[in-house]
Amino acid sequence: MARRLNFRVIILIVLLAGVAARQIAVEHRPSFLGPGLRLCAYSANAADGTVSVMDLVGLSTIATIPVGAGPSSVRAHPTRPEIWGVSTGSSGAAGSSGAASAPALGTVWILDAKTNRVTARIAVGASPQSLDFSPDGTRAYVAASGSNQLVEIDCATREIVARARTGARPWMARVTPDGREVLVPNRDDATLEIFDAKTLAPLATVGVAKDPEQIVVMKDSSVAFVAAPASHQISAVDLRHPALEANLDLDGAPSSLTLKPDGGELYVTVPDAHGLDIIYTWTVEVGDSMLLGSAPTQAAVSADGANLYVTDGAAGRVADVTLGTRYIGALVAAGRAPGACILDPSGDLLLVADEDSSDVAVIGVRTASLLTLLPVGGRPVSLAAKMF
């Protein structure tokens, strides 16, 4: 009799657990996610050449896929059910019979979001660092840093349709919001090159601060801000009449640039100064600064511009900053060495790549709490999210 009772208890526990799990899933499912739609996140894992796929409804890692050595960036295509990324090393494709000392050929890879299969690899040149899309999603642009080239890819045919010579060691390609121009910072030349997005014809070259890297562009495509970590500066470049407006001095080396949705402020994380420098974009000046922690690293801003979420790579946590009052609210623990971070399309989940612990922290924004740590490949360095 005791055995039968225990058996019934076990069955009851299993049933209750199933009902509870289903209820949690229903409550967690975003209200905007209609029947048949999925919401996933993706991490580019630099240490083992993979991309990990995470289900943001079930809060689980569902796949880790080889994509090629040294993936440095991952992006969700704006209109197609695809995830695009770049790998700086060889993809392992046949035909690489050259000498061992030859530089590895970088690739752009395309992941089908519905099947989680890599459906294309495109050789673009040595050491590509990141990619960007045209606003309509028809073109992708990649700067091959080791080949001194800007590459344009047709997203439908997956073919390279144009190449352009750049200056020395181009760091990235950034398309202006109006889709007319492609901006390329050249680290070894200390220049920002401006290309026509349709033809890749060079339009202008503007001198900027030493070793330029990241770029953000105002939504009206009027001004570009270029980070130069080596010189502890941000260069502001007038794009309408291509010229340098100013080199703005910071408290240390900039790590990331995050533009407020209304364009009024630019938030610059400065790890070695333990804080955040705030640039007033309309007057082009450093207008404010905040102490945030040990080593503020990357940031994501809410869609309404009310909150900025800043990862701290040294402290292993995320700070929630109320931008209107400059108030530092909740400090949420993440994994080890949190870096890249993004908000999911609903704005309810903050995803944080923990480089040293090889996981992604999922933080509930409304409750300012860590929901879970999802295991991914080795050293995640870039994140993307996609609803499809």
C-alpha cells in the first residue's frame, strides 16, 4: 500500500510540475509574440568558432553551431529570417591548400533562423571585424581589415557585387540611416572614409583622432561620432559638408558608444575612468560624466530613452541608470566578465554576454533580477535577437 501511495504521489508531482512549467511559459511568452512566432537570441563565441542559439521563451540554449574560427560579430537581418555574422579565420572550406603562413581568409556566414543551419559562407578578405546592412536589407557591407577593402554583398543572391579600396586597416563599415553612404574608419591612417552606398565610389576622406574604431551616426545622417581609444577622444564629423567638427577629450579610452533614441545624447563607456561620459550631440561637447563602477564596458538603451543598462566587466554586474535624473538604480549580478549586451525586441529582457564564464545572462528589466544563465560556446563577444 505504501508503494502504491508513493507511486501516486510521484505521478501527482510530475503532473503539477508540468502544469507549472506550462503556466510559466505562457506568462513569460511576450504579448507581442503571436501564434507560430519564435523569439531567439544568438551569441558569437570567439574562443571555439561557434554561434549559440537561445530560445527566449523557453529560456534555454537549443543549439551551438560551428561557423568558422574567430567569429567577432553577429547581426539579425532586418527583413529576412536570417542571422549574419563574420569570422576572421578560415571557415574550413575545401580549397585552402596554401602555405601555413598565409593569412586566414575571413568569411561572412549566414544562418537560417528557422532551421539553425549555416546556408552560405562568403569569402570577403582577411580579418573582417563586423558588418552592417542597408536600411532596406538588400545589401550588406563588410570592411576587411587585413585586405584594406570594403565589400558589398547582395543579400538575396549572397554574392559580392562590389569592392572598393580603403585606407590602411579599416575597422568597420557603417551605413548612414538614410542609406546613401557607407562610413569606414581606417585605424592606421587616422581617417574616416565616406563611400557612395550604391557604387562604393569614394566621396570624401576626413582626418580624425588616432586609431579610430567604432562609429555611431545621427538619425538624420548629419554627424558621425568616431571613437578613438588610443587618443582618449571622440571625433565628431560633419557628413553634409565632410569635415572634422571637433575632437572631444574623454576621461579615458572609450569602450562603447550608445546613442539615445532621440539623438540628443551619446553615452560613452570609459572603463579605465570607472564611468560614463555623456556627449551632448547638438552642441558637440562633453556635457556630463558619471561614476558607475569598476570597469563599465558596454551599454544598451531602452526604446523610450529612459534607462541605460551598463555592463561592468570587472565587477560582474549590470547597472541600471535612469537617464533623466542620472540616478544609478539596481545593480544586477551577471556572470564573469560581462561585456556585450542587448535588449530583446519587447524591451523586457536584457541579454548579457559573459566572456569568462561562457554564458549569457538573461535579466528581467521590470524586476531588475537575473532570470537565468544560459550556457553558450567559449567567450561570447557579440549578441543578436530575432523574432520570426
